[in-house]
Amino acid sequence: MFLFDTHAHYNLSPLYENWQEHWIKAQENGVTKSIVVGAGMESSKRAVEIASQAKGLYASIGKHPDVYRQAVKIKLQNHEDWQSVFTDIQEDIKSFRKIILEEIIVAIGEVGLDYYRMPEKGDKRKWMIEAQKKAFEAQINLALEFDLPIIVHIRDRKDKADAHWEALEILGEFKNKEKNLKFVLHCVSGPLDYLQKGLELGAYIGVDGNVTYEGVDKLIDLIKIVPENKLLLETDAPYLAPEPYRGEICQPWMLRLVAEFLEKELNISKRQFYTNANAFFKLS
């Protein structure tokens, strides 16, 4: 059995402190490759550090959109010009470019739009969204500069999908100009028509442990429209542990449970998921 965890955070607590043990246990459960995904500057540097120490681990670098929401919030609290965040974004891009030139990086991410903790209305919301969009666009350009795939994080409040549609709008504009743009919609969510539009743009779809959860809107029903060659397995460890561990710390070895669940529900082989991931990240 070969499994490829395309989204894990060995670089974040509580996994980081003994990431080697988690990697060993993941391998004992069939995981032979994993992308260590950056969510900020420090965690991106940790991703590179970890990937350099273990065969089968690879680094992705980027800044999570919520970092930029917080940046605008802090600037306003400090009575600074919130637009100075745009200068910060350019400095981030310079730092990431330097890392790419010096290290082996396989993707940009996780990047995108996250409106979950936004104010519901007002100037603060508008400014925070503008900052996130500028950062998202800058990091997409960076990915295109180095021909790297993008790991896209999108989140909104329940029953809202502004972040989903606005992220697709940005991706669509880039796709119109750059046909080689390759991206995965990490941790699938959102309405059915959004997912259909994402697939039309060529998206891969990341599936996590929450696909095993029971509920009114079961994710497994949404995923059934996705072609089997566009599905990627993710844990998002330490988040979103699958059943029967829901609510606990997600450990990377639990990818096996997600794979077994999807194999049963969708009749898709573990080998297919592995092939998809290698194709997406250009790994052999």
C-alpha cells in the first residue's frame, strides 16, 4: 500500500515537537510521501527544515490568508496605515523567492481567502479582504514564476460562500492568461456549483478526514461529482481527525482511514490517489 498525504503540518504544534515519531508511524500505516505545508513565514521555514531531513517529505511554502487579516487588525490597533500591509506582502514574496532559489520547494501554499473570522460588514472587512486578495494574487504570481502548483485554502462562515466564489474569480482570471496554472482546492467545501466551476478551471480537489463525518450535508455526496483522477488525499494534521477520532488531534497516520473510507464509498483504489498526487506535484 502506498499513500501520499498531500497536506500535513508536521511543522505546527503539537506535531512539530516530535515530528519524526509521527512520520515513522505514518510510514508504518502506508504513507510513503507527504507535503509539509507552510502557513506563514516561520512554518514555511520549518517545512523546509523538516523536508531536508527525511526521504519522502517535501516542502510547500506560503502565507495563510488569515495571517493578513490579523496583520490589518494589528496595524489598525497600533494606529498605523493599514495599507502598509501591501509593502509587507512584497517583502514576504522576496523572502519566499529567496527560499525557492536556495531550497527544494514543490508547491506554493497554503494561500487563498479566509473570511471566517472577518467582521460581518464595514471598512475593516473591506480592508482585510483587499489585503488577502493582494497576497493571494502575489503568491499565485510567485507560483507561476517558478512553475509550481498552488495549494489553495478557502473558508467562509457557514451558509456563506463569498470567499469561495471570489477565490475562483481570481484563479479564473489567472487561468485565462496562464493555462499552465495548476491548483488544488484544499479541504473541499462550498456549494455544488462552486465545485463544478472549480473543476472547469482544472482544479484538483483535496479530501480530508471530515469527509467521514455524518451530517445533513455530507461531504462524500459533494465529492461524488469529482473525476477520480482529480482527487488528492489530505490529513491537514493536526486538524480534522477522521472518525472514530473526530475532535481529537489528527495524526498523519490517520490518512489510511481516510483512504479506506473513500475506497469503500467511491470505489477508487488507493493507487489512483497516489498516482494523482505524484502527477500534481510532478514527483515520480
